[in-house]
Amino acid sequence: MARWCGGAWEGGAPRAITAVTADSRAVDPGALFVALPGAHCDGHAYVAEAFRRGAAGAVVRPEHPAGGGPLLRAADPLQALQAMAAGYRRTRSARIVGVTGSAGKTTVKEMIADVLAAALPTARSRGNWNNHIGLPLSLLNMLSEAQAGVFEAGVNHPGEMEALCRIMAPDWGVVTNVAPVHLEFFKSETAIARAKAELLRALPAKGLAVLRADAPWYGTLRAAAPCRVLSVAVAPESSGASPDFQARMDADGLAVFGERAGGREWRARPPVPGRHNLANMLFAAAVGRAWGLEWPVILQALERYRPPPMRWESSVWRGLALINDAYNANPMSMAEALRTYGGLPGARKWLVLGGMLELGDAAADLHRELGRQVAAGPWQGLVTVGELAALIADGAAAGGLSPDRIFRCAGTAEAAAVLEQSARPGDMVLLKGSRGIGLENVLRVLGAMAPPARGAAAE
């Protein structure tokens, strides 16, 4: 590790390192603690705590004082982390699948990993650890026996994907989609497509790319791949696509998969609703088939899939059916969530929407446009949280949604109060907004509310 990062051990190198972490609270005996500087705190302040928890060593700047245990001194601990991850990855024979996209990449990563794990030892990104810190940490925690690794790459600035690919060195690549996200930094959808295409350009000639043929930018992405390309499409008969793999929903609510090379159809019950999740399943199925797995193995793994927290996570509060899909949001994922939610059975549906962040100069127009989409839906009420989301309310009002069904709230406590006062048992509530809005706090406020007094009306 010292050789990979150009550092030097002081106090003797550890006999073994069992894990790597940048969080002193997550240190287990034998772990290597990387002291990273942050916006609010510096990891160097927690080196002593890491050693008290049993750390085998710590990566620190040259000037950090000695003591506590073995120190790997490096000029820049973050660059050292990335260099160690790149070095370790190149000692592993596991085939690495890189997953990126404007939306759905964590779900697709998890589904692919679940499918492959049904047949062989498989490593994966932890949660959504997909950036310049999370990706190298995930790679360094890949066990030596892994035969496959599925790692997510997320970027919000030009040039970041290329850097992540130098660390990950992917063998296969999956791009879920391209949409107007992070426009504050990318400025255009064309720039976003170029960034996603960098994952494909990093693939070897003997690699594999899996792309959605019925989505925008397919031609651009396909042209960037220097290797074999597998195409997927949802209900391709309506799009004119002729993909290698296709999927549709039948009248019984089952997902129907087809493979051009096989001619036979296979059915599975989707673990989560929505056309976009049908596409997510299709990506995982295509990767599994390319690996040589049989359809029954793939579909059993997909039926067992359970989404990570705050991704279409269901709960009940006083008879309200709550759907927490507030992990993140952008124009594409908002539209898909509204379409899926609107298609669920139930007469009275509420929306609790937060703003979509990092949209730059296009933010106001995109929020108002989302509001106009909302106005066309079957909603009992629209509750917006924050200034950006108030633009959604403006667009909904302009689109014809009745003013008495629109509730503009400054914060999550106010939004919770609206639901407590206006929603009734049997209603459904969808919460969706960007991660920075913290819409999950609506659920925390509701959960902390005192139950109705005995004898009070159910409503």
C-alpha cells in the first residue's frame, strides 16, 4: 500500500489490514483509517480514536504527530486512498462492472450484484458510495475471493468520471440513462452524455457495454464503446427498437422478459412498481445472461430484491400509506415517480415534493414545468416544501390544479402538519425531493406527534 501511494510507514507496517475506512466510528480491529480533511472536520483529529478502536494503522499527512500505532505518511491522504484503491484493484482478477447514469444507478447496481451473487462471490459498492471517496473505499473493501465486482460511479462535475475510471478500471459498463441533472455544473444535457460516455471509453476492447436502446443518447453512448454492446428496451414494439433484451408488463402485472437470441419469454413478479424499475431489472438480466447465468437464477434473484432505504420505502401512519422516495430527485426521476404513483390503485393520493437541486439556470423553468405535469394528475393535494418547490406549486396552479389543493410549506414540520390535518385514513402519500431537502423529516415529525385523544374522530 505504501508503494501504491508513494508513502512510507512509520512505526512499522501492520501485519495485516482487514478493511479500510475514513470514518473513525466505523473502525473495527484490523482496519486502516484514512484521515481525510473535510468541509466541517479533519480526520486527523480522530486518529487517536481510531487506534483506540483497534485500527491496524492510519494514513496521515507528513506533519501529523507520531503515536498510537503505525502511520502511513502520505503527502495527500485522499490521493493516497485513490492510489491504493487503483493499485489493489489491479491485483484482483475479479471482473468489474461499472454502473452510471443520471437516475437509477444505485438500484441497477444492487440488482446486478444480487443477480451475480446468486451464482458467484460478488463485491459491490456500499450503499451509494460512488464518488471520489466512496468508490475507492468500496474497491479496497472488496474481498480477495470475489469473482465479480459491481461498482457505482456518480459524478456532478466534468472530468470526474475519467478519474473514477482510472481507479476502477472497469471491464464491463452499464449506463442507465442520460437526463438534465447537475446542470449547475454541466451546463447542458450534451455535456452530461459526454460524461457518462467516459465510462464506456474506459472499457477494454474485450469488454462489454449494456445500454438502453429506447432512450435518448443511445447512439452517442454506443459510438463511445470500443467493445461489444448489448441493447435493452422496455416495450420495444412501441419505440421501434430491436434490442438484444426486452421487457414488458402483462395483464397480470408480471414482468415479461425476452431475449433475441433465445426466442422464449420468461416471467417474474417485479419487486417494486414502475416502468423505470422494469428497465432496471432488464439491465440486471442482460448482465446476468452475458455472464452465462440461466434465466430462472436471474429472475429468482430479482424477485428477492429489496430497495435501499428511502427508495420507494413503504410505511403506514394512522392509516395513511406513506411512500418515501425522497433519497434524491431530478426531472427524469420525478416524472417516473409521478407516473408510477399515479397508476397505483387508490382514490385519494397526496404529493409531498421538495426541490430538485443542482439544476443551475434552468432550475426555475424545470420546477414550473414539473408543476404543470403535476396539474394533470389525479392528486388530492400537493404539498411543497421550500422555496424551489414553491415553483412547482406555481406551475401546478398555472396548469389548472385547484388552489385549495395546493399547500406551500416553508419546512418539513409545516408539511407534516398539513398531512395531519387534511389527509385521512386510506389516503396515500408520496414524498420525493433532492437529498439536501431532507423530506424524510416529514415522517419523523409525523411519528413524533401524539396520538389522537380517545374518542376523537378518526380523521
